[in-house]
Amino acid sequence: MTTDLATARRNTRVLMAAQALGGATGPIVISLGGLVGQGLSPDPALVTLPVSAFNLGLAVGTLPAAFVMRRLGRRSGYVLGAFIAMASGLTAALGIALAGFALFCLGTFAAGLSSAYVQTYRFAATDAAEGALRDKAIARVMLGGLAAAIIGPQIVIWTRDALPGVPFAGSFLGLSLLALIAIPILLQLRGTKPPPRHGSAGAGGRSLRQILATPRYLLAVTTGIVSYGLMTFVMTAAPIAMVGHGHSVGHAALGIQWHVLAMFGPSFVTGHLMARFGKERVAAVGLFLIASASVVALGGFDLGHFWISLVLLGIGWNFGFIGATAMVADCHAPEERAKVQGANDFLVFGTVATASFFSGSLLHASGWEAINWLVFPAVALVLVPLVWRAARRR
């Protein structure tokens, strides 16, 4: 297949802009879900349920999103995802206005469903690209996440009191507005026709069972699972641990802000690093940085320990997850992309949802140190075969 450079670059710009808007959904829901839950929840134990519903929706939505895009193509699927995001914001705002906790959780669950489409933007950037351009396209789309990390909190700040007497409802209306703005941008996507249906020559490709049995694909998926799962596992517990060790809520929020910036900031160079050194080596460095973050965290409970640990965790996630994404993109033919990418995201974000549920309870039961000690065996499980494969590719 001849690479269409103009289409590839155009799509990368479109998807980067869409990522900046659609990627803001997560920061809005995560920053406000618990606060709204405190006011609406009938049981104090359920205050974080809206955030958990978002993570669950993200995991559940991955396979349906892959099916829709396989049938309708990327562009139509992404516009549908934007409409779901609009509906989710309106539903959540209505739940706040009516003091309906279940309705609010339904809205955040739908926000997770819409985010399942956003998470595949990084794969869509590879559809019209090949070789080193494909790796760079993934990293550039992820740069949109850097803008989303700024846009989401600013939407919360500027709109949380927009509706008098209904705090935070305006922020979810803002979420709907971002999705509306994203629709004309997504309509600019090109070269994303559905792959051939079953029945045409060579249409089906390998079965998902055959693909899952491929060592290269298994390593790519496992790298993504460990990178994203460990990041979520540690990040979810970090603010609670910081406050529990005597630091202020403001310091905890600032630490998370630096963490998010560290997650997406390296995307300026990640694509170039993969082109020069290989995606496996970059992913291996990412896992090493995630382990280093836990080493720093175990070194003490000062503010510096927490902040440095969170920054290293963010950079490690960037290298590990983007490297894993590029590895997955190498593992399938065009007609297999929907099921391969859908299965990958289902496994990754299913793990993320589980990690978000498990992290808080483990922190309460065993403490911050136990969270960080569990990082090392998980990293070792993937780092050894990853280094071995990188050495073979050399």
C-alpha cells in the first residue's frame, strides 16, 4: 500500500484537534464525579461511583465502538461518539438539576461510552500512514491530550457556577458543547472507509483467536495493559495518600496537574524516539520509569517524593502506552484492524476500570507502600520479554 502523505498528515491534524476536545471529557468527569457524588449519593460509600461508572463505560464501550467503525467507517463512528458525548453531558446535568444520583451516574457511564471512541483516535492516525510516519502520527494525536488536560479543568473552573443554584451542572453542559464543536472537525477526516466485509476476497483476515495466540500481539497488548493499568493504579491512590500524610488538597491537586502534563508533554518527542530507537525500546524505557516512580515513592513521604514520583509515572505512561499502541498497529492487516484494536482497548481499559476500583480499597487496607511494591512484579513481567524482543530486532 502506497502511503498518502497528504491524507495521513491531514488526518493527524484533525484527530489531534478532536483529541483536545474529546479528551477533555475524562478530566471533567474525574474532577467533578466525586464532588457531585458527595452531594447526591444516598450512601457515603458510593460517592466515587460516578467516576467508576465512567471507567466502566469506557471499558464496555470499546468493543461496540470497534463494531460500529468496522461497519460504518471511522468518520461516521466518531461523529456518533460525539453525539453520545453530547447526550452524556445533558444527562449528567439533568441528574444534578433533579438531584438524581442514578441519572447522574448514567450520564457519566455514557461519557465513558463516548470516550471509547476517543481512545481509538490514536489508531485512526495510522490508517493512512506507514513506517516511521505511523509512529509519529500516534504521538502527535496524543499531543491533543496535553490540550485536553488544560481544557477540561478550565471548563470546570469557568462553568461550575454558570447555572445559579445548580453547582457543577454548567460544567457538564460545557462537556456537551465541546462534543458539538468536535463534530464539524471530525467530518474533515478522510480516507477512513470501512474495511471489506466478509465475503469479499481476503476480507475476514485471521480470527481473533489466531491473533490473540500471536506472541507479538500478546506482548503489545500486555505492554499497554501494564503501562496504563499501573499508571491508573498508582495515580488513583496518590491524592488520597498525599492528604493522608499531611499534605494539603491543593498540593495534591498540583501534583496531579504535573502528572497529567508529564503524561502528554513528551509526545512532542516520543514519535521521533520510536523512529530512531524502535518502539519496543521506548516502551521498555517507559516501564523502567514507572518502576523508578515507585522507587522514589518508597523513599519517603515528603511533598517532593510524591511530586517527582507522579512526574516519572506520567512520562513512563507516555513512553509505555504510545510504544504499545505502535506495536499493536504493526500486528494486523487493514481488514483485521477493527477486531485487533477493539480487543486491545477492551483488555486495556477493562484493566484500567479494575485498577481504579481496586486501588482505593488496597490503599485503605495496606497503605501507600503496598501500592508501590506491587508495581515491580508487574513491570518485570513485561520488561523482560520486551527487552529480549528489542534485542532481537536490533
